[in-house]
Amino acid sequence: MPRQRLSIEAYVLLGTASVGYFLFTFSWFSLAAFLVPIIEDLGLSSTQAGVVTGAVQLSYIPLSLVSGLAIDRLGSRRSLGVGLFVIGVAHVLRGVSEGFVTILLPTLFLGVGGTAVTFGLPKLVSELFPPGRSGTMSSVYIVGATLGSATVFAVARPFVGPLAGGWRPVFRYTGAVVIAFSVGWFILSWYLWDRVDHGDVHSEGQSFSLASAQEDLVRVFTHYGLLLLVVVGTVRLFISHGLSNWLPAILEARDVTPSLAAMLTSLFILIRILGIVGIPVLSDRYGTRRLPIIACGLAGTVGTLGLIAANSVPAVLFSLLLVGTFVIGGLSPLIRAIPIEMDEIGPQFTAVATGLIFTVGEVGGFFGPFLIGFLYDITGSFAPALGVLAVASLFAALAGYYMNEPSDST
């Protein structure tokens, strides 16, 4: 394979797209950040709140494979721009909702745009950088996503909400910003795209024919290593979305003040950066993908069980450190980078492979917050759901144990 020349334009495009991911997660988790006042304003039950907070994940389930197939053919540049525009419109619509249905539908629509961002970014990395740098470059945009969700918990409800006049104006203004950014992305990427060496990746070489799509689907559905990676991705999303959406409520149920709960939730999201940046570096250094997955799964189990037993803020912080750094932070770049490195997958089929991971994974992503709300409704406690999350984390460790290294995963 000819050596791919890297240029400043490639880094500018990746950095700008990472800002787009920041805006997506900021918009997405605005609902969770304002969940308590939204429940009160719209009269939602805990089960309905669980459905709405899991609605983005729910939309991924039927659309991820289709989105991945389309992105592999359209390329990342156009996909990211369209996805961000849809996200902005959906978030504006959420700001004018009046009940369960009218906030659920635009949240599902937001998820439609989110698929283009989620799968467009791994494709962007494969189009701009060589496979050997996929882990590090994937960490860049995941840091952007993490900062977006951390920022919304840290500043939206305690600071921006009161200044703007409540959660509705925050949603509308944020949506308008995302729409403007999508236009800016189209302009900037159109100007810089031809200045970058894209190596051997040519999206236009894949057709939209049914036969071509079927070949891609057979390729990913019969790949042993990728199927195990699907298990890892499902567990990660199950735990990540469950805790990210419900952690403020879990903490407030323990008589933690809303401001402290928001701060702890923001810290929980920020500490993921330790794993997002650190785990791929260690994985690259020691030439293994299996062992980091095993270690992350085991650490997640210990941390989640610790949340049940923790009876002080330091104990909660330590448990959140384990879960956030390892099972959520550490696994995130690995499940996106490994398909690029796999034989029979590689850069050409990155988006559809990632789409398969999220098609199944977002079942876990939906049932994470839904299960927590449902179990709390019937038990009056968050402990049973946290126990289920701990067991799930063990499955990620087991999948890592049985996984081959990517170059042998055919």
C-alpha cells in the first residue's frame, strides 16, 4: 500500500469534525441534564423518561447498518454535514415539545442524524489517516464527544438554563448553533478535501446496488472477530447510556444536591478521557487489543458493584473512576479503531462494520436507561439495575478473552 501523506488539512478536518461530535453529544445529553425539570414540566413517568432518554439509541437499531452502507459509498464529508443539520433541526423541535410524544419523536429524529456522525467519523479517520494511526486519531473525536456530554451536565442546568430562561430556550438555541455549524462544515470540507491525500480509500468505488450491499453484509455478519467486538460494543453502550442518563437521578436519590450531582456526573464523563487517550496508547505500545478489553471489562464490574456499596462521595468517585476510565472510556476508541485494522474489513468497510456494532449495541444502549427506570419503578431502588450492569461488564471481558488479535480475526 502506498504511504499516505499526512497534511495539516487532514488534522483541521478531523478537529472540526470533532467539534461537530461535541455539538451532537451536547444536544443529545441536554435531555438527561434537564431530566428532572423535563419530567415535571411534561408530566412523564419514570418509565416514559427511560424511553425518551433511550430514544436516540433506539433509532440506531434499525438504521445503523443502512447508515453504514450509505456512508461507505457517500464518504464521510457529505454524511457528516447532513447528519449535523438533522441533529440541529431535531433539537430545536425538542425545545417546543409539550408532552411525551412530542419530545419522543424529535429525539428519535435526532438519533437519525446521529448515526451519520457516529459512523461518519470512523470513516473520516480511515479516509484521512493510515490504519496504523486509527487508534490515536479515533481518540481525538471521542474526546470531543466526551467533552460535549460533560459540558452539558456541568454548565447547562446549573448555569445556562437559569440565564436562558429554562430548558426550552437552551434546546432551541443549541439546535440553531448546530444548524449553522453544519453549513460551516460543508463549506470548509469542500475547500480542504482535495488538498488531502486519501490513500487507497475511494468511497465512490462502491455501488448502491442490492448485490453490493448484500456482499458487504455477509462480510461483516460472518467475521468472527467483529462479532465478538459487537458483544463488547453492546456492553459498553448498555452501561454508558444507562449511567450517563440516570446518574444525576441516582445521586439525588441518595440526598445529593442537584448541583453536586451535576458536578459528579460531569466528572464521571470527563474522567473517561483518561481511558480514551490512555488505553489505545498502551494497546498500541504492547501490540494487543485483547488484553485491554479484558482489563476494561473487569474494572467495569468492580466499579459498578462499588456504586451499590459506596456510602461516601470519595467512594462514589473511585467507583466512577473505574467505570468511566475503563469500560466506558477505554473501550470506546477500541471498538471504532479495531475494524479498520481487521483483515477482510479495513478502511473500505469501516462504516458498515461500525454500523453492525451499533445496530446490535444500541439495543443495549436503549435498554440501559430503560431498564434502570423500569427497575426503579418496580423496586424503588437503583441497586438491582446497577447489579445487572456489573454482570454485563463481565461479558465484555469474556468477549475479549475469546477474541483474536485483529490481524488474525478472519
